[in-house]
Amino acid sequence: MEKRVLATEEKKGLALQDLLLTAVLLAAGAVLKFFVGTFINFFGMKPNFIIAMYCMAIVLIRPKLYYSIIIGILAGAICQFFPGTPYLNFASEFAGALCMGLMIYIPAKTKTSRTIGSALSTFISTVVSGGLFTVLLFVFIKSDPSAMVAYVPIVLGTATLNAIIVGALYIPLMKVLKKEIPVTEA
């Protein structure tokens, strides 16, 4: 089994393939959120397919941090097409993508740990995004801060579902894209 160290300095910018992959994943996330997201609902918890897909894009293309942030801002813009609270998604998706962009470079020693790491990174990024969204929501609607506690299980449940989606799709998408799964030297 060949091991390889990922050199982040090699990448000068996003290739056309990376841009297309990101666009397709964000579009798929929007379509899934619109059509499937309303039907999948477990006690208020449902996957946020847009977050899951931008996390998947960041995991697959492993961009520089500022590209991850741009992906988050694009995801926030896509969220504006859905009913809800306008403009809060820009901040929350920015934070989630920033978190994901930072975590993708945590070393993994095996392909299995890379899959688990992708799912765990998605979980944490979704918690950051959903947590910030919840805080901003309560700041802007001037609600009782104790009511935010009710949102904690919803954010954690959504994060769990997103982590399952990304963890399940990571290896198959890497194979389809014929990308080498980056691992570090032991």
C-alpha cells in the first residue's frame, strides 16, 4: 500500500474540475434540501444537505483556507433561496466552511481514519454553523436565551445526520473521482 504526504504548497488554485465538483455538490445539496429535506424529519432534526455537500466538496478538493471560505459564502448565498431567516446563513456557513477548511489538514494515518475524520470534521463544522445560526437567530429576534437550549438537540442531530452522509459518501466519491486518499507517513 502506497503512502503519500499531501503537500499543500503544490496547489496554486482551484482547477476547473474542483470548481465543477463544488458547483455540482452545492447544487445537489440545494435540490436535496428542497425536495428531500422536507420529508426527512426526525423530531425536528433533518440533514442540512447544503452543509453536508460543502463539507464534502472541501474534503474532496482539499482547497486552501480562503477557497474554503468562498465555498461557505456561496453556500450561504444558496441558502437565501429557502424560506427562513435571511442573511444569517452567510455568517453561519462562513464559520462552518472556515472550520472545515481548518480541519481537513489534520493528519490521518489510514484510509479508514480519513473517512472517520471527514465525518467528524463535518459533525464539528455543522455544530459550528448551526450553533452560530442559533445564536444569531436568538440575538436578532430578541428571544429568551434559555429557549436556545431547545435548539441544542436539533443542531446535534443535524450534525450527526450530516456526518453520516459525508462518511458514507467519502470513499465512493474518491473512487469515482479517481483521487488518491491522502494519508500521512506513520
